Amino acid sequence: MTIAIFLVFVSLVLFVSSWTSRKAKGVGGYFAANNSIHWGVNGIAFAGGYLSVASFLGIAGLIAFFGYDGFLYSIGFLAGWIVALFIIAEPMKKRGTFTFSDALNRTFSKPGIQLSAGLSVLVVSLFYLVPQMVGAGVLVEPLFGIPHYWGVILVGTVVIIIVAGGGMTSTTYVQFFNGGLLLTFAAVLTIAVLGRGIDVDQRTMEEGSDGLESYRFARIGFNEATQSFQTNDLVLPRITERFPIIDRYTGEEGPVFYRISHVIPAVSTGTGTYSAQIKGRAPFFQLPPGPGALWMLEEQAGNPGIRIQDWWRLERSSTGQDYLVEAQSRTMTPQGLSFINGAPESPANRLRQMGSVTRIPDEYGTRTGALGPVRLLSILSDNQTIIQQPKSVSFTSGSGDRVSLYYELPLSGYQFMRPGLMFPLEARAGEPPATTLLNRLNFISLMLALFLGTAALPHILIRYYTVPSAEAARKSTIVAIGGIGLFYILTMYLGVGAIIAGALHPETSNMSAPLLARSFGELLFALISGIAFTTVLATVSGLIMAASGAVAHDLMGNLARREFSDGAKVRAGRIVAVVVGLIGIVLGIAFRGMNVSFLVGWAFAVAASANLPALVFMLFWKKTTAQGITASILTGIISSVTLILLSPDMWGRYGFDPSTAPMPINQPGIISIPLSFLVIIGVSLVTGKKQAE
Amino acid sequence: MAHKNSLNTMGYEQRKSALGVRMTTLYSVVYIGFVGVSVFRPQWMGVRAIFGLNLAIAYGLGLILFAIILAVIYNYLCKVPVEHSGKQQDADGQAFPSRGDNP
């Protein structure tokens, strides 16, 4: 059914696109939808284009895994629209024809300006394309069971058809269609979350129709001092390894993990094959185990048993009674064998979903029933509430295995629902003051880029040219703010709903919203996944459209130093759409596995650094010169991109130690945005004086 | 008449632009306040503020709602004709039907 609904959505998008593409004749039709779009439609299309998978999947995932800190993206993404509405919308509409560099060109009419502005649109679009493509792959992987890259290729192909075929008209209606769907179904899902309330004993269905109930991790008595087990639940347990996470500043032990070998009962399912229950799943064991296998057959009083090795987290209590809590693991042996929770990895043996609320304030007992939107958040942020936050750690074990552990850490609602889990702003024990300062700068830098980036995003800027008047541009921006603001409030409920439902895939935060939908049934899951996919299509269409306009309209004429005919421009626009789409496919495959919201943060930083100073100064400072604008745009692009390439996160991607990266923080905005502003002021003053002489 | 109209348009545009800058400044101050508290007084964010919500949630949701409210107010103010320009208003109250802005 999922696949059917999914295909229905994709066909609807293609239908909308081909039906509207007939209107997209001529250069004005292709690049600006003949300025004929109604402001209401344009407003929802703004929302549909702007609310990318980063907003839908990324933020919900970050809130589910890191609590309040994920919501900071919602706040920043919306706040940026204030700049777009009050400062940029109407003047941009008045000055431009098709692209943002038109507006610059009309004010200064110097060829260099259009060239640098076109270049910046191209760079920002590509940066923004990467997370969208990554998101597409993430969605398709669990839906169809096909590899990540197929999702990326699928999105790329459909989008190329939309943009190259119908230009801005089709793009607008695809975004309108998507914006409507997104708002509607985010609201539906939120109502479902509120209706369900919180139940600490709740078991929701995992993986839909398979009838697999969500799993509660076992907790057994243990004495850390004597290393002895106080349980009958484990058969013949032996501790094979102890792994503590050492705090890098205090040198003290943080969470401690035990690798325990024990025997689980098995049933024979054929010659040399056995099946055993592990964490609610029934993986198969095929004799002989083979070299390097982490299991062996061990009969117990004549009954078959399998000895496996799995991992447990030590929970120390103040009363002296310790516990071991089950963790999940992915282990890669030196021989290249992969094990999940101690058994060979297979379609029958995958990681379980995680997250839960295990305690709520006493006055509610164990379940709340349906809750209002304010009450739900107030209960979740209560000091008595206990939320199990999914965490992970990777290391090489004593036996040379690459181990990734996924475990739950109990947190009070007070800790979960306030800033600090993803962006550590408070100084931790033993932390050098410089690190605290850098953490804070990183956070300020991100919030600055989000605030200033929105108004400078190319696929947002081109939408001002599809409406007939400056007034319509303003009105559609207001519709956008209303719709997008509502959506971002809903993201909070999607995120907390996912952790309440225990719908968190430990290896990908991006799947939290669709898995939340799945806990309500396959139909909602199929719908949400379909919408997530059209969200990618809508945003990517806008980006490719912006890039296509930039090349065909701004760069081509300038580089060739001659004026092209309208027909040639449209042809070039279509060709560029295909090429940029193909580049997007390649980058989407290369950046697999990064959180999409995080990547989008970078795109905002590049946009804010390259475009915003030019826009603001063009509008508000009479002494601005063409040279100042060009220098500022180039400085913004080069500085922000360079700082990102030298950041700790990218350093890790290259395979180096992130702490040795030349740039100490991940977010470049706090350096590159002021730098770009300084350059525009400096160069304008110097060149202005020269011109006066 | 056309001359007079364009002068008024100029006044209207300048007024609107000044209004936009003032509203952006107002919102920026509230936004900077949010970032400032998060960075320098993070412990305040956990304190109960209103309706049983802590300051972090109340301030965050408040910022989103504040943006929507400001947008609506701005639109309302932009519709109101500039002082002394009541005569240029057309029947449906739109001060400046801006079809003429089309490129």
C-alpha cells in the first residue's frame, strides 16, 4: 500500500506539472510564470518550497533525539521571514524581472554584478540541494527496501522533468500542492499525537502490519563491586568486556557498558539451522558459525541454546543496588561479518526502534489520556517526567571489533525540554573556558545565519517575480509566514510525539516523523512518506529553477558578452536544469548519513554571507557602489565555503580528527556575514571616492 | 495630478520602508533576547514561565506567534492610506493598486 500511495503522489505531482506547463510558454512564462500567480497560491507555494525535508524530517528528528534544541531550528527558520517580509519583498519585486541579480543590475547596471550574483545563486542552490537529495534517499531506503542512491536518482529524474518541462509555472503549482499537503497532514499527525496522550506502559506497533510491538529494554540486578549478576533472566552469563566512556575534560567515567556472553534457548528449524528470540525478533543461526562469528551452539540439559554476546549499560543507583540495562549493538568483526544485537545481521534481525517516556508526574498515574497542546508540553517539561533519550557511541572493542552501541539514557523532562542537549551552552565540569566560548559562538553563529539567510535564499527570491505586483508580493509573504509559522509549531509535536511513541530509528534521526506516523497505522505512514517525498520534489524544483535562471539569464549573456534571444535563454534554462539536477544526484549520494537540518544550516550561512549584505545595502545605503556589491558577494561565498570546508565536521568527513580542524567551530556565519558587510562598506567608500574624483 | 500621485507614492513607499525597518528592529531585539538568554543564562530557560510551560518553550513559541502577529499588523498598516492622501484612495480602499509596477 505504501508503494501505491507513493506512486499516486508522484503521478499527481507529474500531472500538476504537465497540466500547468502549457502555460509556461516564452521567456516570461518559463522564468517567472508570466507574473500571473495569485498571491494566495504564491503564499502557499512559498511554504511548499521553503518547508523542505529539513523542516519536515530533519527538525522532527532533532526534537525527537535532542529535545528542545531541535526546535531552535524552527525558531530561526521562521524568524528569517521577518527580514524577508519587512525589508526585501516589495523592493525586490519593484526592481527585478526574473532573478535577484536583475534587481542589482537595474540599480547599478554593471556587468560584473550580474556575474557575481548569478554565481552566488548557483553556489547557494547547490549547497541547499545536497540535504534535499540526502533526505530523498533516506525516505526511499526503508520504503522500498532499495538502496539510498536509488531514492536520490528518482528525485533527480522527476525534478528534472518538472523543471525542464514546465519552468516556474509548474514549479509554483507543485510547490502549492505540496504546501497544502504538508500543512494538512502535519496537523492531522499532531491531532493524533494529542489524542494518544502519554502512557508509560504503552506499546505501539513497530513496522506496521508485521504486528511487532515496540520493545522495552530489559533491566537486571547487578553488583558492580563483585561483578555478580542478581538475576535468573540470563543463562550462564559471563562478562567478556567492560567499556567506560571517559569524560574528555574530567577524566572520569561516564556511561559504562558491559559485553556479556550468555545462552538463549533456541529451536531447530531444519538441518543445522536454529532460531532464537533476541529483543523480540527471531534471527536465524546457520551451523557452522564460521571463523570470527560471535555466537556458538551450546546445549543446555539436552535443549539447544545459542551463546551470544550482547551489550548492557550499567546503571548505578544511590542505594548501592546497580542494574544493567539492555543496549543495542552493531558489531563489525575484523573478518567483515556484521552482527546486530549479537546475532548475524539479516532482514529478520535489524535494530529495534528506541525512545519512550517511562514516568509522568504522579497526579497522572501511568497514563494521561488525550491532552491539549499546552498541557502535553507542560507535562513533558516537568521535573518528575522521565524521558529515555536514544544515544550512541562507536569504538573498537578489545577483540578488535568495530562496535556501535545504541542505548537509552533517562533524562528528566526538565533537561529534555530546554536548550543544552545538542548545543552545550553551559560550561561543563572541567571544560576549558575556550571550549565553552567556542560552543556559544557556534550557537550564535547558527542563529545569526538562520535569521539572515532566509531572505537571501535564491529559490525564495525568485518567487517574488511570479506575482503581478509589489502588493501581491507582500500579501503572499504574509500568507507564507502564517502557514510556515503554524507548521513550525506543529514540528514540536511531531518530534515529541515520535519519542513518546518509541518511534526512533537509532541510526537515522531523519525517519522519526514517518515512523511516528507508522505507529498510527500503515495508511498514515504511507501518506506521510509520500508527502515527504513530494516535499523534496517541491524544494528541489525551486532550487533547480533558481540555478537555471541564474545561468541562463545572468551568467550566459555576461560570459559570452552578447545578448541572447528569448528562445535561446529558455533552451539554455532547460539544459541547465538537467545539468544541475545531475550534479545534485551525485552530491546527494556523497553526503549520505548527515542530518538534513544540519546541512541546511550551512546553506543558510552561505546565502546570508553572499547575498544579504548586497541586498540590504542596495536598498538602504546610497553610497553603495557596484564594485562594493561584487566584492561583498564574492567575499561572502569564498569565506563561508572555505570556513565550512575547514570545519571540524568536514575534517571528520575527510577522515581526520575533527578536533585538529583549522576552523574550531562548525558554523561559519559569525565570521563570514560580518566580513561580507565590512567588505561592502569598505569597497563602496573607496570606489565611491574614486568615482567622485 | 499624476505628478502629485507619484509624490504621494514616494511618501507612502518611504513610510512603508521605515515601518518595515522599525518592525524588523523590534523583532530583532526580541530574537537577540532569546539567543542571549540561551547563551548567557541557560538555566533561566528551564524556569516555569506561563501555562505550566518553561521559559524556553514559551519564548520559542512566542517568537513564532509574534512573527505572525507582526506580519498581520504590517499588512494592515500598509493598507491604511498615508496622511493627506485620502483622495488618491480608490473605492475598495486600496491605496496603491500597483499594476504599474509590472516590468
